[in-house]
Amino acid sequence: MLDSAEQPVSFLVVGGRVVDPASGRDEVADLLAQAQRPLIVLGKGATWANAGEAIQKIVDRGIPYITRS
């Protein structure tokens, strides 16, 4: 288990902007849906952040993804 000093920081870079994934899920999904060649790259941080439900909602919109774990 990681202590608070070792917790990963979650953020997304979309269209050259940093977006807080906790409050910007819909904004991120909209930006990705408008992208010419969208791709979500998922690493272990997605698991640590318990982001499965939020990611699933975005992927359900048809946005492709790859995992890097």
C-alpha cells in the first residue's frame, strides 16, 4: 500500500490542456469525441485511482483505448 506521500497524481492532458479527471469527465469525453484520431492510454494509475467506471463511460462512447501496465 502506498502512503499519502507516494499516491499517484491523476490528471489528463486533452488537446494540450490539463483537465482534472474527477470533475471534468464529461468535458474530457466531449473533447475526445471531437478529436480526429482519439486514443485513451491507460496505465496503472487508472487502477490506483479506481477510475474503471469513469473510463467505461468514456469508452462506451466509442473512443478507442490501449493499456500500458
